[in-house]
Amino acid sequence: MRFQSVSRVVALVALFGGCSSQGTALKGIEATGTATLDGTPLEMGLIVFEPEGGGESSSSQITKDGTFKLYDVKPGRYKVAVLTSMYAGMASQGKKAAATAGEGRPVAVRELDGTLRPVPAKTEKTETSGLTAEVKAGQPITIAIEGK
């Protein structure tokens, strides 16, 4: 079971482009930002940026302080999704005693430690999230999710 959950995360990162340039020359910029839920930084999740006009998507893990970093992303407007539901399944299968799938409780998912705070289901797809971002060189991105 744990293998299947980890495989899903690997497949999602591969599907949404991840951060590898696959041996080609870099064509974009490095962009950084913060993802929050109800004003508090998310401690884990996967953030996905899909160009509004079509093209290659970019994704990044959200770190314990709520930050993320996109590599080789082109400047422009993006639809954004934040995924956390996959961590609940992996956390419930974790090896640490503190691992739990409960909201607001400590979880351990491989090398990720933090507090799992699920985002609203609509936030997990770029088509339904309503989240957008403008990627510009040297300008941090803030993704603010309202869970209420």
C-alpha cells in the first residue's frame, strides 16, 4: 500500500513537469513563493502551476515553512492548484509513531515532517481552484487559500 501512495506522488511530479530540464538548456527563471491556508503557511503539499495559454506545467513540493521553489519556469500568468490529499494516505501508512491522517496533527511522510492541513477539494485542480499567479523575475509569489 505504501508503495502505491509514494508512486502516486512520483507520478504527479512527473506529470506536472517536476523541476528537471531533461538535458535541455534552461528556458525560464527560478521563482519562489509561499502557500498559506487561512493565513497560516502550509507545511506540506504539492503546488502546480499551469500556464493560462497552455504549455508546460511546473510543480514543487511545499516545505515546512510554506515556501516553494519553481525551476526553469517561464514568466507569465498561471492557473494554480495545491494538492494535500495524497499525504493523508501516505501519512496513515508512515513508520513514525506520530504519523496520523488527522487534520492538524503531526505527520511523517518519508523525509517530509510537518502538520497536515488539508486544502479544500476544489483547490486540488487547476480547473476548479480559482487560484492564479503572475510569475515575474525577482518577485515572490503568494498563494493564499481560504478554507472556510
